[in-house]
Amino acid sequence: MKKHFLILACITILFSCNQKPTADFLIQNGTIIDGLGNPAIKGNILIRNGKMEFVKPGANINANKTIDATGLIVAPGFVDVHNHSDVGIFDSINKLNEGFIRQGVTTIVGGPDGNFSPTVLRQLIGAYKTQGIGTNTAFYIGHNGIRREVMKKDQKRAPTLDELNQMKALVKEGMEMGAVGLSTGLMYDPGMYSKTEEIIELAKEVTAYRGIYDSHVRNPVHAFVKSHREVIEISTSANITGKLGHLKAVGLHNNGTMSEIISMVEKYRKDGYTIVSDQYPYNGAQTEALRAVIIIPSTMKEAAIINVLKKEGENNKALDLLKSTLSNKSKRAQIKKTSEEGENGGFAWLKATGYSSMRITSSADYPELVGKYLSQIAEEKKMDPFDLVCDLIINTEESSYITLGGINEKDVQTLLLQPWNMVASDGTYVKHSTSSGGHPRSTGTFPRVLGHYARDLKLLSLEEAIRKMTSLPADVVGFKNRGRIKNGLPADIVIFNPETIIDNSTFEQPNLYSSGVIHVFVNGVPVMQNEKMTGNAPGKYLSLISKDK
């Protein structure tokens, strides 16, 4: 009797050893686009222990849950290489990063525009590991953040040799923490005071780690070609990949100049250098209330009062005071100088972009002005453009909104077609709402490309559009196990309806979530199922120097 039981036990053990463990999910009957630009195929994918595997047709699979993807696209999760939701998801209430999950984004790269020093990165990474996050997150180490720490308030000069060495050490520290490269914001304080040579020396610290150089360029409006050539000079001098951050030709005077940038990039790529760009698919840059271009001199008593009122949340009182201040002709003359030139030569939007770049995106009081540039309106009304701005602020009940950089739609489409150009949002964390204020890129970037440009305009194929959102950006930042459907890789997967995927956000209502993404997996865990958030937060901090990228 004992002998029979022993034989049965052995058979059971052998049988169980030959059986693969039960899969967590089986995704069947979907159209798979692998992210590498290959033609779509019909197939099944299973997710087991956080990894993905192709399944042969007709294979007998034991899965805890089956997803029928008939009529749907199964693709790698999208990789957003220029993203500002990093600070938003620092708050545990926002940790799921829903606005980007609903776009199909599973990995964001934060810290662009030179923002973060190692101190800030440490705080963010620590919080993510403690509370969990919905999307994987990686970072750039930032020049502006480092420069502020080292040079304090004395920024309007070149660093001393000792200060430069301190900054180099901080860049290296950031790379040792796993940053994907160095980012700069040369249009902003304090990066605007740095010389090209300073950035080259810092970029060289990235070379040994095979990181990249990403830049918000120095003067994208008034020195468009020269500023982007500087990025190439820095990256080629450091022998690293150069990325032209959120590339766009801003302003009426730059219409058509995108072709010069494309030719320049093509030349360097032909010579063996890796130069790439990213782009959000909208014909307007950052949006702000019109009053954001006003800079009241710090010596004027109203400046301090308005700032205090804003901090206390009493914006109506602050706006009333701003209107009365602008109505005073002598004070207006002083404010015009600081608003157009910057206080003590500092940053000012009217200096950085100007009236011929600012286009009205919404105005409840003057709807007939929507779509027009401030320079055009001033010319039509035969008035000084700053007086126009002041009058529009004073004479409106509801705030008018502008894009700080209008872009020609033809240039948007021309750049989108370039094989070395990636799709990225430059977006921030927002909650779904019908309110004004903000930019539609934060909620609509990826579905807009898939729905508007690929499906509706047929500007590019779905396979190529997805490549620009997946394997291309993943490879650029060094995460070659992300951004593709391949056996054994982490299961970052988006499943969407190709017939319905679309952005719903507009410049008038920029915070509406997108439609058409049905299921999203991050590291094999469902974060959205049947268009509903699951509450799971399986995202990881992705380090360039870690094996688990």
C-alpha cells in the first residue's frame, strides 16, 4: 500500500515540475504592434511574474484572467521622455498619475529643463519607493538645480574653477544615482547666465555613464537655429547623444525655419552623431493667463502686496489691485520696462518670446480675438502692444489665456514625420476638469498622435507612431528592455481601441482626459482595466545604471 502511495506521489511531483506556473493574464485575439516599427500581427500574449511572453496559436494556457483584445491594439507602454508630472506624483494622493495612464504612458522621464539637483532627486525617489507610483519614473540630473546649490544668489557670472568642480561632482553624483543624462534650461534663470563651455564640461561627466544631453535651448524664438546648434556642439564635444527638447519653431517670424533644423540634424546624423528631438503635437507652447507676462518692479509697493495676496489664495483681490496699478499711466511705464526687459536683466516672457509669438487661445470677453497674435491685434488697432495687453487685462471679467509660443501647424506635421523625432508631452500632472488654464498636452499628447495624426490625417502609420512613443525613446535614454513587446521583458503594455482613441482636451478646456485606452499594465500589474483605474501603483524608479531598467 505504501509502495503505491509512493509511486503516485512521485508521478504527481514529476507532472507538476513539467507544468509552467499559472499565468496572471492572457491577452488574446489582439493586434500586436511590437514598438519596433514592424508590421502589426495577430497574436496572444501572456503575463507571468511581471514579464511578457508570446503565446503560440492554439496553445493551452492556464491563466487567472483572460482579456479578449478582439479589435484592439496591443502595444508597449508609451515612454514619455520629457515629462513634468514628477513633482505632482510626489503627493501620495496623485501617485497613480491617472492623466498619463489614460494616455497609455507607462514610463516618464522627469527633471527636464535643468530643474533637479541630486538633493531633489533623492527626495522624489525616496517618496516614490515609500508610497508607490502608477508609472515608472526616471530622471535627468539638472544644470539649473545644481548651479543654484553651488553659486547661490551670485549667478550673473561664470563659475570659478572650484565652483565648476563642485558642479561636476554633483552631475556625477546624479549619474551615480541612475540619472539618464544631463538636462539644461538655458532660457531660464540661472542657466541663461552660463556659457557653452560650462555646459560642455558638465556634459563630459555624463559620457562614462552613456547618458544623454537634453536641453531647453537658450533662445528658441529670437535665435532659433543658433540655439539648437549649441545643443549639437555640446553633445558632440562630450561624445554623447544630444536631444533637442520639445523642438518647435515658435513665432510668426520663424514660420518655415524648421527645415533648417531638420537639415542640420540630418547632416550630423550622417556624420555618425546621434542627434534626436522630442515634440508635443500641438501648434502652441506653454499656456498662461495673459496677466502672467506682467512683471511689476520689486521696488513698487504693489508687487509685494500682490504676491502676498496670491500666496493666500485671494486671487480676485490681487487681480483687482493689478488692474488698478496698470490703469495708472506712470506706473504702467515702469511695469512695461520690467515686463519687456526683465528686472535687472532677468527672465521675462515678453523678452523671451515676444508679442509676435503670443497667440490668444481663449477669451470669454473677446472671442473674436482667439487665434490671433498680440502683434497682429496691436497692428490692427494701431496701438502699442503693451498697452493692448494692459487694456485686455483691465477690461475683461474673465481671464484671457495665451500660448506663449504660437507654432505653424505645417511645421508641427513636418517635424512629426522625421524618423529621429520622438513624441513626448512636456506635460504636468493635472486632474480631470472642465476648467480653463493649462495645456492640452498634459492629457492628450499620445492619443492625439494616434487618433488625429495617424488615423484621421493618415500622416504616418500606426506602427511608426507607436515606434516614436516606445522603442525610440526607450533606446535614446538607455532602457532597452522597455518600449517593445518581446519575450521575457517587463510587461509594460497598453491595449487601446484604434477607432476611438483620441485626445479630448483643447486650449479652452485643457484638462479633459483622453478616450480609447482600455487596459494598461505596468510591470505586469494592471493599473487600468476596462477604462477604470485599479488603484495599483506598481511603477518603479528606473535607474540607468541598474540591470532592471
